[in-house]
Amino acid sequence: MEKLQIELSKSREDKAMLEEMMLKEDKRRAFLDKQIQSRDARITKLELKLGEEKIARERSEKELRGMSLDWMQSCSELEAIEIDFNDC
């Protein structure tokens, strides 16, 4: 009977220790979950910003192409005027 009481007492202590360990792990898991949520929010924000930057870059490139075409057309017109002037 004494042996059973000692074993019961030890089992209860082991159970209390395991419950304490679980509580610590639950707190750690909650902390890590918050960290993951924070990183997810940061990733989403950066992805949105990257998308905006890509759109802005595409617009800039389109404007640059348009300006290049305008410049080339202006050069052609200038050459035509220069030819006409030299012919006169």
C-alpha cells in the first residue's frame, strides 16, 4: 500500500510537471503565432508596395518610350527642315 501511495504521489507530481510544461509551450506557441502574424502582415505590405512600384516603373518606361518617339520625330522634322533650308 505504501508503495502504491508513493507511486501515486510521483504520478501526480509528473502530471503537474507535464501540465506546467504544456502551459509554457502554449505561451511559447502563442508568442510564435503572433510573430508569424506580424511577419505575414509585413509580407503583405511589402507585396503591395512592390506591386505599386512595378506599376510606377511600367508607367515611367511607357512615358520614356513616348518621349523617345517624340524626340526621334522631332529630329526627323528638324532634318527635313534643314534639307529644305539648304535647298533654298
